[in-house]
Amino acid sequence: MYVIGTAGHVDHGKSSLIEALTGIHPDRLKEEKLREMTIDLGFAWLELPGGIEVGIVDVPGHRDFIENMLAGVGGIDAVLFVIAADEGVMPQTREHLLILDILQVKRGVIALSKVDLINDEEWLALVENDIHQAMENTCLASAPLVRVSARTGEGLEELKQTLSRCLQETPPKVDLGRPRLPIDRVFSLTGFGTVVTGTLLDGTLKVGSEIEVLPGGLRGRIRGLQTHKRKEETAKPGRRTAVNISGINADQIQRGDVISLPGLYAATQRVDATLKVAGGVSSSVIHNMEVKFFHGTCEVHGRLRLLGSDELKSGEEGWVQIELRQPVVVVKGDRYILRRPSPPETLGGGTILEAHSPRRYRRFAADVLERMKSLSAGDPAQIMLHTIQSARFITEKEAQQNSRLDPLLAQDTLNHLLETNQVVILGEEKNRSESVKWLTTRSIYESERERIVNIVKEFHQQQPLRLGLPREALKNRAGLTAKIFQFLYEALLEEKYLLEENLIVRLPQHTIRYSPQQEKLVNQLMDQFLSSPYTPPAVRECVERVGGDLFQSLLESGRLIQVSDDVVFHTEAYQNMLAAVKTMIQERGSMTVAEFRDHFSTTRKYALAFLEHLDQRRITVREGDARKLLRTE
């Protein structure tokens, strides 16, 4: 199934020709019928020779409705370009041709309409010659031309055959598993509710599936699907599709919105792109000018930032960053159109290089221009590398999908980047059904590694008496998701960039060095701990004698072990007590606080603090007034 769009000057007979081909008059508005002129998009369908099903989008030809025309030509497979024999090439003929050229609609058929009005063969030959000249150096330069008359039926069968041959050469739309339907029409039907229509791209939609309407983020569910008034359980990419939605009112949706499955796409307000200025524009395109941005079925105002230049003249190409006033849904590789708001004029268009531009660039920065050059080149490795780089951290499956490369080419390209160490596997997330690999580029990995190491290094510089900082504090300072931090952290430990001891993280080369005065204070305190190992100084007293930082360093270095808010022991005494408790309980079956106190000639305060500490460590468990060893210990 394919989609054809019409194009051509006002009153050249597009709608009449569609009615003659299909039996359906595409004009659906009362005003259109009264004025005998298409104002908004019209729709029809037919079956061509060879059983090819075709949806037709009829677009307005009048210059006042050129922007409605733009909403209809996105996503079409081919164009039926209609030119009247009595008038030939006219202004909107050229503007429609320009738009098709910008959008790279490379397949089409030219219908020379209203031939029944002309009896002069020389005139028809002259018109055809003008048409061929107008088509030179455009995407339709080799398009076949068929003489037709909607009134008499002349040439209609030949036109159908020619359209069929054209579409047989057109590859079907690819199913990338990421459906999106740019909405070109929304209405409500009694008994059904909200209905939207559009041309489905990049994936399938199924009845019963939850959907998301972007950019607003509204959630609903597919109640029904139709293609050419035929009910479907599944809508496939490349088809004109009507979607009956439950849970969302028609007045909450507008043309330009996009239907997709939840979480697949995110709206953006800044894009990077190529821009080719149309030939014959009235004035140059300049930096920071106001523009209208057309993509799919949406139309938004924005501001144009030229990269590497201050202006682009007629016919020139360059790179741009477009900042949009409202969010839109675009995908890398999509085509777009720019128009001047006033006086209205088509300025040009190009290809989206980056749908979510990370920042406002310095316009003449060498790295920015080099990046644009790589993206424009279209090398599969560069495309995949940029896809991963833009996301920073991405699953293997998402990288292949987002690159929009052919699946086999995407896998081969990714394998090459992994083999050449340009991309690294951060880690694997094991789910019940599959193992998900997370990727990043080598440059991002090395940058994040250096950044995390520097966080620890700065902590050492600021807190020289501390062994290191807690792992949780490092995670918070790193500002990464828990999953990505864990992947990076494990890699840094494995590669010996960091060491962890008792949840304290430090650099391998870091050691605590005391000044002579600090060393003296520490020795005096240690002597007191050794002289009364089971009735040592309280935490408060230790801090008063050596200071908080120095005391903390003794804890982190393992020379002291704190068991409660106010009780701390020398490590040697702590180990002696632990071994004795285990032995006594194994011999006696249990131990009370009083027995511990008497055995170590200490006080109840110290005995209770130590035994409760062992309970917390799940070495012992309290039963009544006594402690027993846990079986797992």
C-alpha cells in the first residue's frame, strides 16, 4: 500500500482528476465546494493495476493555502503533479515543485490535465516543452508525462498504468518498530468519539494498544483502526490510517500532533540541520531571522541560527540550528521546509541531523562545524557513533533503532565500532528474558572516568585527613543515574582507577599524612586506648582531643572502630572482644550483658554498646536477656 500526493497550481484540476480516478471527490469542506477550490487537505483512495492499493492526499494549489499543502506532502511515496494544458507552468507549479525537491520526493507522474480544452497540437507540444524545462535539475526531471481529461476520461487508464509502474519501483516503508503518525485531520464521530488520520511511519499500530499524543503527552487507547474505510486490527507503515482513540477528546488534539506508543519519542525545541536555500528567493537567509518551520503535518515559528556563516544566498547550502517556539516531534534524517512569515515565501529546507540538539552552539567553533560535517556525510559509522554520542548512554537495541540504519547494516556497523574501541560496553543489565547491553563512546567513557576520578581527587585535596569519601556521596556528586553510575564505578574499580574499603572510595595512591603536631596528638590518643582497651575514651572526648577531621581519619583508616554514637574501640581490642564473644557463646550457648561486662572488666555502657553493635551486624541475636550466635555466622 502506498500514498500519493497531488501538487500543482490552483484550478488546474487536481480534485476533479482525483474524482475521475477514484469516484471520490476529495473536497470535504462546504467552502471548498462553494468556491470550487481546495482549501484544506482532501483524501481519496483507489486500486491501481496489479492490485496496488493507493491512498491519495489532495493538496490546495492556491498560494494563500500553500502552508496547508505542506501538511499533506510529508510521508508520500510519489506525487501526481497536475499541470493544466490551457495555462501550463504557473507560479504555484514552481513553488510546489520547489517544495517537492526540498522534501526529496523523487518519484512521480506529471498529468497534463484539461487536454480536452486544447485542439492545437503545437500548443500542447509547447506546454510539454515548458514543463520539461521546469522539471530540469529537480527530483522530477525524469518523471513521465501523461495527457488526461477528467471530463472526457481521456488518458485515465494510461495514467493508472503509469502510476502503477512508478509505485512498483518504490520500496515499501520500513518497519523500525517505532510507529509515529503525524496527524493531518482530527474530528469526532457520534458513537465512536475521537478520530485522527495521517500517514503511518516507522512501525505498526494495533487495536487495544496504549498510545501517546505528542508533544502534549496525553495517553489514550486505540479503539479501532481503518485504512480506506476498511477495518484493520493492525495498521502498517506507509498507509493512510484512521485511528479511533478512547480516553482523549478531539479538542485536545490538533493537526501537527504525533501519535506513537508511550515513551518512544520525545518532543524537542532545538534541532540541527542542513539547509539549502531555494533558488530565486527574494533576499538572503540571514542569521537569527524569524522563520516558519514545517515538518510532517506540523507548523511552528522559530528562529534560525546559521553555523559557520552570517548569511546564505540563493542556492547556497549550510548548517543551521533552529530554535522553535513550540515543541515538535522530529527524527534524524527527516526532511523539513522553512518559509518566511512575512511576506510569505518558501526559503528552502533540508535534513534533520540532530533531533535533540544538546545546547546552543558557538556558531563558528571548529568542533561544531566538524561535527556538522560528519553528520552530513552520512557515513554509517559516523551516524551510529553520533547516535550513541547524542544519547551518551544507550542500549544496544536503542542505538540500532535510533540510527535509522538498515538493521543488518546497523549491527555490522556497531560491531565494527566495538572492535575498533570507538564504542564500549558499559555493562549488562540482566532481565528475566534477555540481557541488555548498555553502550557509550570511548570518548564519553574516558571523559566520565576522568570526571569521577577528579571528584575523588578534589575530595582528597579538600579533606587530606580523610581516607576517602563514601560511595553514596560519590554517586550523588557524579550526577548520573544509579544504573549508569554503577556500571562506571565497577569499571573504575576493575581498572584500578579507584579503590573501595568499607564503602569508602579513594585513589590508589592516596594515603593520610599527618603533620608532626597531628602525629603527636594521634599517638597520645592511641596510648590511652591501649592503656584501657575495654573502657576507652568516649567519641566526644576523642573529638575534643584531636579534632573531628583527625578522629574521622582514624575511623576510616581502620585504627578505631565506632560501635555507637558515643562508644569507640581500638581495632585490636574490638577484634579481641569479637573473638571472645564467639568462643564464649559456642562454649556456653549464650552470653548476657553482665557476663560480657565481667569478662572484660568494663562497664554496662561499653558492654551493651558492643553487643547491640554485633546484633546490628547480625553476628548475634538477642533472646531475652542473652545473646546467641546466628546460624549463618
